[in-house]
Amino acid sequence: MIRARKTWAAVAAALTLVGVAPAAAHARPQPPGAASAPTTPHTTADLPPGWRLTGSGETKALEWRSPRTVPPGDARVEFHATGRLLGIPEQDADGRTFRLPLDDTDPAAGHGLTDLQVLAAGRRLDREAGAAARERRPDDTPPAKPPARLPAGAVDPGRPGRFATTTGAYTLDPVRLPGLAAPVEMRGLVVAPKGATGKRPLALFLHGRHATCYVPGEGEDAVTIDWPCARGAQPIPSHRGYLEDQKLLASQGYVTVSISANGINGQDGDLEDGGAQARSSLVRSHLARWADWSTGPAAAPTAVRRGPRADLSRVLLVGHSRGGEGVDRAAMDSLYPPPASQDGHPARARWKIRGTVLVGPTAFGQNPVPDVPSLTILPGCDGDVSDLQGQLYVDGTRGVSRGRALHSAVHITGANHNYFNSEWTPGLAQAPASDDFWDDPEDRDPVCSPGSPTRLTAEQQHRAGATYVAAAARLFVAGDDRVRELVDGTGRRAPSADPARVLTHAVGAGRGAGLLPDDGVKVTGGRLCSAVDPDPATACLGEDAVGWAPHFAYWQPEREAGRSAIALNWSAPGTATRIRTGAPLSLKGAESLALRVIVPPNSTGTRLDVSVTDTAGRRATLGAVRVDGLPGSERTASYWAQEVRVPLTAAGRAGVDLRRVASMELTPRTRTGRAWLMDAHAWQPGTPGVRPAPLARVDVGRTKVEEGDSGVRTYTVPVRVSGKGGGTVRTYVTDPATGATETRLVSVRPGSPGIDVTVEVAGNERYAWDVSHDVLVKAVRGSVVGAYAGGVTVTNDDPMPAVSVTPVAGTVTEGQPLRWRISLSEPADVDLGAALVPVPDDTRPQLSTEDVDRDWLLETVGEVPDGEVPLSRLEYFSLWTSVPPGGTSAEATVPTVRDGATEPAEHIGFRLTDEEGEPQGPVLTGTVRDAS
């Protein structure tokens, strides 16, 4: 979600995209049966329990309160309505209340605040954990079974090396980063080998977004995510959480440093990219210091001088959660520098990133670096980034560049998000910590509840994570190709990671030409499905799915182009699905055909025959593959592709011309089933060297302009294209009035951006909210994208009309309505609401729940307490009235009823609230006389 004010205004957008491909699609269509105009609820009673409307005017907000504390995490908390993204709320200091200004919402969601949901990486926060599972899962569901144990690989990178280690720390002057008010600390924990000669490769660790400060002995209530820490509070040492990983690498001869990023965590809530650029700047600021110390060791801190000098031509970056997205951006920025205005370290890179390790990473931008090898760890029980969106660091590299860099996904069954960091692990952390996969003792998850056969302990998980960090170092930095079989889908395990069950797949490296579902293929016997689409007939994963698919993780548009798979659904064996390529595919010189195939979680024994046919019609069945589903539940992202391979020898024997393969067939041999093909590639062993291609880099900026009082002005969304080559990107341009998103393919080249989005702003003198014209960009081919979100934000420059209240019927006989008129001093271009809050007065008889229409009361407060209660004592009771755009008045009413009892006159008082929700002005008294 682009964090900017969005609503209706007298603004028209003229969109001109230069170099556009002929095909264009429109996302976010109005769903069937949706209202054609906004129908925002007028009262809190129209909202589900836990939700309410607060404030008025510019401070009108939608608020949700969680029944329990929501710890600060890496996934963004989002408000959704009727399947659309409303916006990203701010979390209050109490850790439970989330508030989203209603002029900060997507107008496309204005069809009504109905079907409200609070999501974080696809996970529902506004319903009890396991609630959906209880609705669908039988009470006697047995615990899940772990995947089969794989054979051991030729080498085990998790074994400690021959060096003893030394540990120390450094603290440097803090740095200023764009977009952050307070400076960010420069602290590092160094672990280095003792007695190692010569320069040694450097591994840098960056932690993710976690709470920043705590008060020792005060428990969870004293844990905050602000910066700097308040008096009496201490920084949480998240950067010390990878000490065991550092010691393992240092024993193998690596210099390691883990850096602190609390200053970013405490300030990244309003950053459009979630802090990715700031984290990249911080990483590169540290690397610049290490480059200085490598050439001038006398100036280095003591902790650095204790170890060997670092070889900055051999650098491995390791990032956890938002730290994973941060080191991915740092790798990009090191090859393709960002705009100086967005960067906190605008200097030439004096280092070479050989690879990255991304542990449970966020992927807000979904724009990986194609020419830097990567290994992404996907925790099967991640309760924070629970949709495992880091899978896009693998899938998103396909076809973008030369495809020689290995991009590996490593799925660890039973691992959660936090336990890769010991400072986020209960019992090990200095500050309060918790298991991010929240467990319901009365409804235990069959896969991820502690104690289940598939759930790892903290120690088991951390050891497995450290093993695969070391595997990446040995493969990407040391160049030991024997490690590749542990991470590329070959099906071998590292014994040091036992008892963890680890499955892998990969793209790139020894894979040649690929069959991608996005390249104009034609499918018979199955269907080409879309990763993200609101139409169940088009989406790959339907509403009946139990859990999620990392490959189909939601981005920002409601419908995405260019992300597809091939869905198979059969009810009898032998029902073939044929995939015809857009152009002949060459498998010449390959050893095998590698396929990535998804099957439903907990399924077993799915068998498929794989055949190929050349352009002359010659056909060969290459062999059969078997795929078993991952252990999964309603709360896990277990629709995950597994890599299977079939040798190409049968094609040679049948005379198939492997230089001109026209189609592939998948024929099920099991009775019934479902499967999804992500892709297929020519495969041969080896890890080739990687030379980064001269790619174009695209960065989108944001311009803020005032509306003005008259005339029409034209503004352009700032887009910068740098680099040395030309490429293609996909743009998404959102109409702020309708929410419709237009997506197109655009050619870009330095000096000729190609993305030309203009906005015409008509000025007037009527009050409105800010309106944002938003642009999203994703790399497609020959390009990388840094700042992926931007646009033009038009700020309102007219004062809000004055609001007044006058009685229309302030004294009535029971059975008649009390009425007040809400008046504006002048019309506005937006719906303006006013709230009248009750004023308790125990000195005289009060109007109660028995004196008003019960249906009206239910609509107003949602729940009517037993017995007679004064209206002024009801929680959340207020009169909310909206004046429609162009109008100047509306009425607030209290419908009273005749109760047949003889009683004195009863009263209720109200006061108007200001923009902050505080009462102001005199008390408006309503009096109801007895009718008997």
C-alpha cells in the first residue's frame, strides 16, 4: 500500500506511457453487486466487534483494537475491506490499537467498510488464531508428519572449522538517513577467526524489524518500538542474535559483523518502501568503513584489529526479515547506484557482493537482484511474514537477466520467524521475547504448535539456519560446487541441520532455456491461472485452499499481470495437460528437465508422466515424477513447489529434436488430484560464474503539490532511469477516483525514461482531502527497480468549513424524535462528518435504553446491555452525522418511544467534538416529556 492520503477530489489524471506494449489490462474492476458510490458506515454499530470510527474531518479515522498485544514485527499490518486494501494503520503505544485516517484510504475500498479484515502477510489478526481451522478441520485431525529424510550430501557446511574465534564490538558516530528524523546508530558485533593469515572474506548480518527498547524487569508492557529510547529504557540488542552463526563462519575463516538497525526500526513506519533504502544505506555505510579499515588497519576499532583484514572483494550479506529486503537492496545499490536524494550513502561501492542470504524476508517491492546469487530461507511455521513472500526473490528473477546466478529457496519445516535470532527467542533474549507463531492451547495447530512432530525447538531451528548460512558462504563466496546439491533441488541434506527437514528448489545457475507460464504459452487439459486475481475462476488458488502459496503472495494491486502458473485438476488417471510454448524451446546439451511442481499440503503419492514433443511431431515420454505435499494447515503457506527432474535420454532415443521442443505434457497416473506447474527448465550440474549485466535501473519518486484556488496545472510523476542498458518494466497506475489500476509494459532506457505519467490538477476553493495518484513499477526484463512506488500527491489548501449545531426539536413528547441540525459554513467536496458525544449528568433523570427505539439503538451501538442503562453511560455511544459533498447541513436524531409509564421529564446532553475527537462548545440538551 502506498502510504499517502487518497480520496475524491476535483482532479483529473492524464496518463501517457511511452514505448508501451500493445496489450493493456485493467485491474481492480468493480465486483458484481458492488455499490457504485461510497457507502461508508455512519456509526460504529455498522462495524464488526473491535472496530469503531473516531474523530471528524481530517482526523476521522477507522480504529481496530486487538484483544491482545500485537508485537512489532516485520510484516506490515493492513486494513482490508471487501477484499481491497484500505491502507496501513498506525499502531498506538498500547500495542493493541491500530488507527487508519479515513482520508488515508484507497477510494476503491469506498464501496463500503464491509467485510473488514486486519491482515499481516496474509495472516488474519482480527480473528482468533485457529478459528478458521476449527471451522474446517475435524476435531480428530492427527499431527502432521514431517517430510521424508533426504540422503546426506557430499559435504556438510554446518561443521565448525579449524579456527578459534575472537569477539568484540564497535560503536561509531551515528549517521543521518533520508526520511528519518533521528540519526541511526553505527554499532557492530564482530566475530573473527584467530590465527588466520591473509585477507579473509567478510559476512555482514542485518537483523529485521523488532521492538527497539525495553525496561529491564518491567515485562512486555515496557517494550516499545520508538527511537531513541526513552529515559530509563535500553536498546534491545537484536544485532547480537546471530552470534552462533557468526562463530560458525568465523571458525571457517570468515570475518563477520552483525550491525544494529534499531534507529531504522523505530522510524520506518511511514516510509513508502518499509525502510529498505534506509537499511541499504546503513549496510553500505558499514561496508565503506570496512573498506577503509582493510586498506588502513591502524584506524580500525580494536574489535576489528583483533582479526585478519577483510577482503572486500568477497562479501556475503545476510539479512533477516526486513533486514533481508534491506541487504537485497544493498546488493542492488552496490551494482546500480540509487538516486543521491534517496540514499544515505551516495558513494562508489568499493566491495563486491558475492551472494545474499535472506532469512524469512519481506518483499514489499518484489524486485530482486537477478545477477547476485541468493539463498532464501522460508520458515514453514513463520507467524510474522507468514505468507512467505520471500519466495519472490527466486520467482521474480526468472527471465529478467542472463539467468546465470543461482537463486535458491530453502524451506525448513517447523521453523518460526523469530528463533533464527537468539535475541528474539524466549529464554535466550535479554528483553522480553515470544514465539511469533501464536499457539492456542485449546486448538493446537497440527503442524506448528510446540511439541508437534513437525515443530522444531529453538535450538534445532537456529542450528539449521546457521548451517544453510554457511552453505551459502561456501557456495557463493568460496566457490565450492559440492555444496550446490544441498540448496538447488537435487535432494540432499546437510547432517548438521538434523533433525530439521529441509527441502529446496532453485532457478538459474545450470538451468538453461525455460518454459515459463508467462511467455505466451497455450494450455489444453489444464488452465493458465493467475497468482493474484479476485476472480476465483482465474486465480491459481481458490477459496477452498487450506493455507496459502508463497508463489502467489499478494503484492499491492488487486490483480497482477505477468505472474502465472499452470493448474491441473483431474478426476481420472491419464488426463493429460499439454503446454505449448510460444516459440520452440531448446533443451540441447542439458542433462535433465527440471520442473517445479506444487501439490496440495498433506497429499501423498501424486505421480505425473512427463513427455515432450518437437516441432516435427516426434514425442517421447521422459519419465515419471512423484511429489508429496508439505505438512500444512490453515495457518501455513504450504502450497510450495518442489523440484523434480527427469533425464532427457529417452528423448534422444526417440529422435526428438531437443533444439526445437514445441510442447510438454503432464499426464497424471493417480486417480484424482490437483497440481500446479510453476516452470520447467533445461538442467545440467554446475555453478557458473556470474557477471552482472548492464541493466537499466528505475526509481519512482513522489511529488507533493498544492491544489490551488483556480485554473488547471499539469504535474509529472518523477521517474529516474539510470544504468547502462535498456529494459522493460511493468507499471501499475491507479485512478484515485475509482481505484481502477491500469497496467502496461513499458520500455525504459537511461536518458529516455519511457514512463510518463502526468496529472492535471483543477484548483478550487472548496475543502477536500489530499488525493494521491500512485504508480507502482516492477522489473520484467533487462532492468532492476529500486524505489518501486511513487506518484503525485495533491494536498488540500482550503480550510475546513466551520461546523455548528442548532436544535430543531430539543424538547419533545415521548414517541417523537429529538433533532439537531449540523451545519457547515460552506460546502465541501468531500463527505464531512460530525460526532455528538453524550455528557453524563446524574443530577436529573437521564434518557435511557428503555426510552429509545431498540432497532435504532442496536444500529448505533451494536449491542444493547441488559436492564435499563442511561444512554450517556453506553460505551461507544455517539451521534454520527455526515454532510454529503456539496451540502451544507444534515440532521442528527434520537428516536424516542412511548413506554406507558408515568415518569418525570428525562434528559440527555451532547457536545460537538473537534477534529481531535475532544468535546467542545456548550452542552446541547434534549428533553423528553412524559406522554401520559
